[in-house]
Amino acid sequence: MTREIVVDGRWLEPPEPMEKVLAALERLAPGERIRFLLHREPFPLYPILTEMGLRHRVRPIAEGCFEILIEPRRGGPPG
């Protein structure tokens, strides 16, 4: 079972949501993933995730917000 870290950045002012998710990424351990909740889609985050060897999936949720699921790419650890 994958352990999940939830980062709720909804309705926070920039740059706080990005700072919170980047701090969570630093703590990400093998077998964990991050569920990032935000009121806008974080386009600047996506190239950072790719560079770190992570993948992400985005889906709209209630009240016009987004859920971004971040996890290591299949086949190995991030990096």
C-alpha cells in the first residue's frame, strides 16, 4: 500500500503552495506519493517534476480546484 502525503495549497497566496509542495517533495520516501490540492493548475511545477524523475496526474475536483497526484516514475526511484 502506498503512503500518501497530502499537501493542501487551496486558497493560499503564491508562492506558499509551491513552497509547501517542494518541501514535501524533499521528504518523499520510496513507496510514497503526494496528493497536491490547489485552486489553479500549477503549470510551473510540471517541468520541475519531470526533471526530478517524477510523474504526475491531474484531475479537476470540487469548486474548480485540481488534484495533482505526484509519484516516482515506474521502473525506479526518482532522480
